[in-house]
Amino acid sequence: MRTDEPAGVLFDVDGTLVDTTYLHTVSWWEALRQTDQPVPMATVHRSIGMGSDKLLDHLLGPERDRDADTKLRDAHDTLYAEYWERLTPLPGAAGLLRACAERGLRVVLATSASEPEVGALRQALGADDVIDTVTSSADAKQSKPAPDILVAALEQSGLAAELVVFVGDSVWDVAAAGALHIPCVGLTCGGTSRGELAGAGAVAVYDDPAALLGELADSPLTRPR
């Protein structure tokens, strides 16, 4: 690793730092049910981590009638917003961010959530004092597994791809990082198994932020690349 440039850690937020994966799953499931396009909840869950455009393609097919897409997104957003005041950080989330900052790493939230959602997520985390940069859906033309949000996070933070690690909870996170040759550390707290994350290319897998924090000194976040 070069030492003449700052290094950092890019974090996905939904399902990685804040316990929202199943809230999104239920909200999409209900939105689809309301529009008479029911999809099994397990199938919805395996799509979480994509942006709404790719998620709907994945669930309903790219050749579908797209006239209902706006109604679906609005329904999801309304249903999900009912949980905002109850959002809960995953174990060790704030501590992990602070430990990274204490080691001189820039902490970047690379999320494609909408700006109002980002506000709710940041409030749940309670770690704004150590967060260097935060993205939102407005910063990316395409959602994961496309790497656009990671490109935006790098540009806004002034970090180079070869000097960062990405932490995420879905195979879509791993794919987005891989497109930029960024190592991705996977967390299973979003409901994706260790085997799936490792099979997608994650360089290491931990149960949750607390587990990663407990092994931080020996993790890819602090080891030279």
C-alpha cells in the first residue's frame, strides 16, 4: 500500500450497519402485493441490495409493463418510512466506525438510499462525528451491482480505489466492489450466508460489525493491500 495518500473504508449501510434488510423485504413484498404482482418474500430478500430499478427487473423481469413502477416505488417508500423512528444499528456498528477513524482511516458511507432515508440511517447510527463522506441515490446513475455509488464515494472522499476496502452485506455489494477491483468484506447480518458472500468474491466474511470490530487488527480493513 502506498503511504503518501489517505486510506479509507467504504461502508454500505442498509443491512451492514443498520438492521434494515428485512424491513425493506417486507416493504417491497407488501408493495408488490398491493399492485397484484405477488413475489415470495424469500425471493424479495435475495434481491435486497440492488437499487429499485434493478430490483424490479430482477423480480418481475425486464420485459414487464413498467407503468406500475412509480407506484411500486412510492408504496415501498411509504411503507418503509413507517420504520424510520425505530431503525436500530447492528451490534458494534458505531464502535466499528470509530475504531476505523481512530486508526486514521477515512470513514465513508457509500449508500444509494435516498437523502431522507440517509438522514434516518445516520440518526440511527449516531456516529456523525467520525463519518468523513456520505453518498445518496442522487450520486449514482445506476444502482448496485453497478459500481456507480462506489465511484461517487471515491470521488467525493478523494480516496483512490487501490487504498480502500468496502464492507457490505450482499452479493450485489461484492459485485460492485469487484468491478473496481476493491476488496469487499462481507457481513452475514443482512441475511446472506457466509458461503454466498465468499463465493461471490468477498475477501473475508464476519457475522456483523461487532465481530469485525473484534478482529479489526487482523482484518483486511487494516492490513496493507
